[in-house]
Amino acid sequence: MGLARVKIITDSTADLSPELVRKHGVTVVPYVVNFGSDSFQDGVDISTARLFEMVAERGMLPKTSAPNLGQFHRVFEEALKDAGEVVYIGISSKFSSGTPTAKLAAADFPEGRVTVIDSANLSTGIGLQVLLACDLAAAGKPAYAIASAIGGIIPCVKTSFIIDTLDYLRMGGRCSGVQALVGTLLQIRPVISVVDGGMVVSGKVRGSRRKALDKLLDDFEAESARVVPDRVFVTHTGCHEDALYLMDRIRKAAPAVKEVLETTAGAVIASHCGPNTIGILYAVQ
């Protein structure tokens, strides 16, 4: 018998839970988190909770880096031992060099064996695409058909989240100390969205955290009639109670959705957005 199965691969910034990874048979290539001379593999030997502890202990943010060419080559080579084709879906090339590096590695294999897709997204905005690819692979679709379907859904993925503290943006050089102070004093909570593969501030909520959560819900409810019903993600960096609140409201607003999934963002995504970040991620049709 020939190898007919398509293997789906992604990277650790897709923020899929270990349960989802096991259930769908996804291979995850870990990104690297560097604290000075100490290096950790995202989701392997560093958790999001430990990341925040280390930031507090050391008073600094880590540096993050993508897998190198050799790592991608080894992962693809290993996958092709058991599968006829490989589809890799990675983080937006506007955020990282990972996906372009994966494309270079794919070029070392016979044409069509390894297909690399730039998700133009991050976190479970990637995860939504990965699980759709898994659904299609399980239905027996070949790599070219999976790539075509993912290409069609990429512009339809909605990724928005609120940031609770500006400290990580400030430490990461993304806003000045004055801006961070003013944002804290005025209780301004940015709403960050992914647009055309990059991040934009799509709104600012002044006031309580609940008000900011309700802003996310208002935006979701405005799109609820168009939501692809397969699954909706609520992804966060350690605020389970807020996730339960959002998930309950999501189910009421869009009862046709089959799965409302909660995941915790990995250390790479968390290192850029900080504690108590939370978002709703879904696709529209």
C-alpha cells in the first residue's frame, strides 16, 4: 500500500492544547524562548506561568526565536516516513522568520511533498486553520486541496484580544514608559486585532476589565450570524474565570457553534502580550 495520508504540522505559536494536538495527530515544532544564556523550548520545558515568574524574577523579557532550517528539515523528513504528503501551517511571516525558513526547508524535498502555508495570523488564529486542515486530511483530501481550502479561509479568520497591562509592550520596546504610565492611570485597555498578517490597535476600552471583555463579546455577537460553526477559540495567558465568562456568552450568541474551545497561550505569544491577555478567535463565512 502506498502512503496516502497527509500529515499536518504547525508551530508552537498556534497555541493548541496538548489534548487537541493528541486528538488531531498534529506535529508541533517548538519555538525557542531565551533568557540570556538559558534557552527553553516553547511548550516543552517552559510554561506560560513559569515565563511570567522568570520575567518578574529577572526584570526582563526573553528573546524568542524561530526553529532553524535544520530543525524544519528534520521534522519534515520524519513526517514523510509515515505520510505521503506534509502540510505545514505557520505563524505570519510579518511576525517571525519561521514560515519563510520552513519554505526553504520544504524546497529540499521533491515537489509537492511538503506544502508550507503562511497563516497570516498568530495563536489560535493559526490553530483554527490547523484543525480545519486536520478535518480535511481525515476526510482523505490531498495536500493541494487542503492548501486551497486554507487559502480561502485565511482572510476570514478573526483574531482579537485585549491586553491587561502595557508593561510587556513597554519592556519589549513597543511603547514608551510615559505611554505605559498614562495607559495604567486611565485604565485604557487596547484591543489588538490581526489584519493582513500584522497587528493593529483596533480599539481602546477605558474602564473596567469586564467592560473590555464585553467589547470583545459585542464584536463577536455582531458577526455571530456569519461565524463558521465548526469551532471558536477563547485563548488567554492565565485568566480561566474570564474565559468561562466569554465562553458562556459565546454559546448563547452562537448556539450553532459545535465547539467553544479554551486554550492557554504558549510562552512565545505570552512573552509579547503579558499576563491576563484574552481573546476570541473564529472564522466567518
